[in-house]
Amino acid sequence: MRNILLVLSGPSGVGKGTIVNYLLEEDKNLVKSVSCTTRAPREGEQNGREYFFISGQEFQNRILENDFLEYDEHFGNFYGTPRSFVERQLKERSVLLEIDVVGALNAKRLMPERAVLVMVTPPSMEELEKRLSGRGSETEEERESRLRRVRYELEQAHLYDYVLVNDDSRLTKAKIQEIIRKEKEK
Ligand code: ADP
Ligand code: 5GP
């Protein structure tokens, strides 16, 4: 059995966070890599749980120190995957990254033997808009900017190993558990 790097992507609001919580609850051999970001924490987010919230200056320093496996800029903020955490954990267990399309393709390029790319898509744009506004964590302008990126992200779906429509989060979680089981045996 191999440990895999499970990379989960999909438009903002599609339900990734919800699915990831289910997966981590049920599989103690799976650990999530917590990314660093320069964006401000949302209500209820804790430093070190959803993200490590760091300043732009610290982010730049860490880029120079080669601390990120990959990083990217979204909506005016930087996001990056900590290299040492991922490399260390992969010796013991599988690692989950919840990152965007560009980051996912970089992860695949850097770790082709390990990376398994899963894209989660919404049942429809209307449903996505509903979920995003239901979450209530962004201003209307921020939501618009996230929705504008959706088409681009969905167009990259063919580059992924698996594409799942997230109707029912529990069902999507079960499908991902099956993918993990199969991929570990490869
Ligand atoms: P993401 O992490 O992809 O941005 P979230 O997990 O934060 O998305 O989900 C966005 C919103 O949609 C949340 O309010 C969440 O409760 C809701 N949600 C998540 N999954 C589903 C689903 N399968 N059906 C309906 N609503 C969902
Ligand atoms: P959010 O602000 O909604 O938490 O995340 C915005 C976007 O950044 C999402 O598409 C998310 O997947 C992406 N993201 C989060 N962490 C990382 C990371 O470490 N690297 C990359 N490339 N993207 C990330």
C-alpha cells in the first residue's frame, strides 16, 4: 500500500470544506495539510486549523526560503502549501490538499507518483451561488469575483483523475473514500 497525496479542488462554495471534515473524521490515516494564507480569517476560522494566517511579508520570506511545495495568488491574497509538513507526513500516511486547479497541477508535476487529483463540481451554477451566499462569509463583490473564476476551474476538469458532482456531501465523501482505497493499492 502506498501513501497518496489526495488533491481536492473545486469552485469556492461547492462543499469541499464540508467533505474534508467528514473524510478526516473517519480516516485517521489521512491528514490535511494546512496551507498558509495572507487573507484575513473568516468568522469561526482558527489559526492553524483552516489556515496559518500570516502577513504578506512573512509569506514573501517563506517563498525565498523555498518553504512552499507550491503557492499561488487568488483574489488578491497568497496561498501556499508547506513543503516540509507534506514531505514528512507522506512517510507515515496519506495527505490531503484542498487547493485550486493551478496548485493541483503543480502538485501533480512535482509528485507524479503520489498525487491523485479529484475535482468536485456543483450540480448547477444556481446551486453554487446559493451555497456561497448561504455561507455568508464574503461580501457580494467577493462572491462575484469567486463566481467569475468558476468557469475557468470547471474547464480544467479534464486534467483531473476524477470528477465528482457534489449533490449529497455524504455520498461524495463515500466516493472519495473508495477512490483513496483503490489508489492506495495501485
Ligand atoms: P468550499 O469549502 O468548497 O468553499 P463549503 O464546505 O464551505 O465549501 O460549503 C459552502 C456552503 O454550502 C456551506 O454553507 C455548506 O454548509 C453548504 N454545503 C456544503 N455541501 C453542501 C451540499 N452537498 N448541499 C448543500 N449545501 C452544501
Ligand atoms: P478560500 O479563500 O476560499 O479559503 O480559498 C481560495 C482559493 O485558494 C480556493 O480555490 C482554495 O482551494 C485555494 N487554496 C487554498 N490553499 C491553497 C494552497 O496552499 N495553494 C493553492 N495553490 N491554492 C490554495
